[in-house]
Amino acid sequence: MIGLTEIDANRIINLSIENITPGLKDKKEVHLVNFGKFKVVKKKKRSFINPKTKKISYIKGENRVKFIPSKNLTKYINHGKDQLK
């Protein structure tokens, strides 16, 4: 916890989403320095068998958002502040 009120935290999250979303809509990568990057990946149409009915069904292909953490964020999560440069 970093001492933010719930209102301030909501403002930060909403502003971040408002700024990240347009880039993702244009299928661009959005980089946040020392945090990571968001990118759009296309999932292919795929089939599955319903275990109850044994019928083959399909899941349509769609775009998904993928987050890739930065090396610094990964180091911080795994080893703490001491390992950051």
C-alpha cells in the first residue's frame, strides 16, 4: 500500500486506461518505461468438444491484450528493491 485514497487510485487507473486504450485499438504496442508493454495478439478460431454433449463447437478468433512486464519490474517482484539498478 502506498498511501493513496481509493478515489485517487481510481483516478490513476482510469487515466491510465484512457491513455493505453487508443494505442491498442490501433493495434500498436504501448510501452510504459520500467513497467512493461501492452500489445494486441490475434487468437485463432479453434474447436473444442463439449464433454456433456460430445458435440464439436467453435470459439471464434478474436484480439486479446497481452502484458509483458519489463525486466526491472520482474527483478523487483522476484528480488526486491535491492536488485534494481
